[in-house]
Amino acid sequence: MKFNRAGLPGWTYHNEELFELEASNIFKKNWQLVCHQSDLPNKGDYVTYDILGERAILLRGVDHKVRAFHNLCRHRGSRLVVGDKGNCGKMITCPFHAWSYSLNGQLRGPAKPQSFPPLNRNEWGLKPIELDEFMGFYFVKFKSSNYPKASEILKRHKETFDQYQTKKLMSAGEISLSNCLSINWKTVRDVDNEGYHVAQAHPGLHDLYGENYRDEEYNFWSTVSVGKINSKPSKLWTVRNYRSILEKLEKPWCDLPKQWYYIGIFPNAVFGFYPDSVIFYQEVPVKCNETLIRSAVYKRPKESRHLKILRYLSGRIDNSAVEEDNQLSEWLNEAPKSSGYEGSFLSDLEKGVRDYHDALREMLPVIDLDEPPISGKMSQVNAKLLAREN
Ligand code: FES
Ligand SMILES: [Fe+2]
């Protein structure tokens, strides 16, 4: 296999100006996974999603339709709803001065309307955000761009979503947010985009699918990795029990492949398709060196006892892997600060890391420079490089 084995230059993990560019050109112009339809089953239910100063509400209306708005009061900008999810009843009432909005986003009225000139309800309604849906999962995009919609990107995986009956999934609890990790978001991707580390760093995953893990040929917008469950005996009790209960699973779930199947969607979300559940996780950048991991688990409707135990066990195996990855990310993130650091030298099994970097290079060519541009020129230099390429 021939490819350039170098990683991104070390400065790209610690540069505030580049982070600003990544925020606006990568995160806000691409689709962000927010939740599953079962996170907001009833009218008035909402889910929030905050990223890089943007705050979205997904809200289920009286007509049962889900709409996306900025979580921003039109009066003076207060947050309208709080928490990751909840129900706002028949309308949203701003906690600041009690302007109220219908579930379709229309302004119902300001408090003390006589203190304002007449306000048009539509013009003063909540500001919509671009929304997309695929097989029960909702995505938002904060800035317009020509990049493909999430549903277009994921179309090639429809068979998998169908096979795991994602439209019928049920939320298994909260959408969880990790503590803030002191790392740049790209380090999370760098760890997650290869399976070379599984054998050494993830005893649980290695015991579960060990040598059978493989990444499929890279695709710019979505990636696939598969871990076929081992046939040799397991050492860990969690994996041993997981495997033995998997054998007892009832129809139709026993017909699913005995594997953990991952689909990644650019730039920051991964779905996991397990025999017992479907999960997602995504890194949410906060600052250049601060990142949160947001994740959720979805269960089958009418979950059997076996499924429930399996989901508990897969959660245990996953939680350990997340902690292990977080530690690796921290070490990786610190590395460029060391005077001994000379960059990465990637294995054939880490080609996914390189491919992802190439995708970033295409969107932000400035990322490929050995040294950062002089202060204040990041955006300008990037625009110049982009113009040269096109
Ligand atoms: S900011 Fe919402 S009512 Fe004043
Ligand atoms: Fe990992």
C-alpha cells in the first residue's frame, strides 16, 4: 500500500485561528447529528444541541412534525429551553420576559404587547435551522454550503439501517455528554479512525472481535468498519457472557450478523450497529483544546430480557473502550508540544487516519503547511490556497 504516512503537522492541534476556521468551514457547514425520533416522541418534546456558539432546538409540533430552530429568543436572545431534552407543553415561553412561541415556531405574542409596536407573528417567529432526517435520525446544519445532505451521504448504507430497523428504535435514556476533555477534536478522530490500536489498547473490544476488525475502503463522506465477533474463547466475563447470551437471542435479532458494525459520517459522528442496540457518538469541539463526547444508545421496541442483558454488557464494553480512547487522545494531543516530537508515521492499518486528514486538507488546505501562517492571516492564506486548487 502506498500513501504518505505522515500525520497532520503538530501546530494544527494547538492553533486557535485554525480552530476558528474549522468551526466555521467544517463544523457549521456540515451536518451535525442531533438525535433519533424516539428522543422526542410527543408534541412539545424537544432536544437541544449546542456546538461552537450555535444552539439548536429540535421541536415536535402539534402536527407531529419535527422542526429545528435556533434556541434563541427573538426579543433579546435568551435561551428558550434548557437541558438536553424535555417537553415545553403547548408553547415555548422565554424564561427572560415571557415572549411565547407556538410549537411551529410562530410568535404567539410578547408579554405586555402594548409596550411594542405591532409584531408580525411569522417575521418574529423562531429562526429555523436546516434540518435533515435519515431512517429516524435527525441532523442539522448551521451554515449554508454545497456539501451533500446527511441523507444523501447515508443513502448507500440504507440496507444496514433497514436491517437494524432504525426507524423503530427507542431511546434507551439520556443523550449523554462527557466531561470536557483537554484535547483538540482532531485527536479524537485520529484515535477513532483506525483499528490498529484495538489489540493493544482495548482489552474488551479485542476480546470481542480481536483480529477480525477491519476498515472498509475509505470514502470521503462516510466510512465503514466491522468487528466480527471472535470464535476463540473469551477471557473477560463481560465478553464471555455477551457471546453466550448472543447465542440464545430470539428472532429476528438472532439473524443479524454476529458483529459490531460502525458507520462514520463526516466530520464527527459514528453510528454503531450491534445485535442488541444501535448507538452513536460524536466529538463536540468546545475550544481549540477542549472537546466533549456526546453519545446515545437506542434499544429495540419490546426489548426481551436477553436483549436487555446484552445491551447492558455492550454498554460496559463500550464504556471501557471510551475511557481507554480518551486517555490515548490526551497523550496524542500533548505530543506536538514535546521538543522530541517528529510527527506520526502511519501503518497500512492506519490509512483511515491519513484519508481523514486528506479530507480536511481538501476543505482547509492551510492545514497542510509545515508551519502556521503568521498571526491574523490564517483565513486569508487558506482562501488563497483554495483558490489555487480550484
Ligand atoms: S429575551 Fe426572551 S422574552 Fe426577553
Ligand atoms: Fe479506540
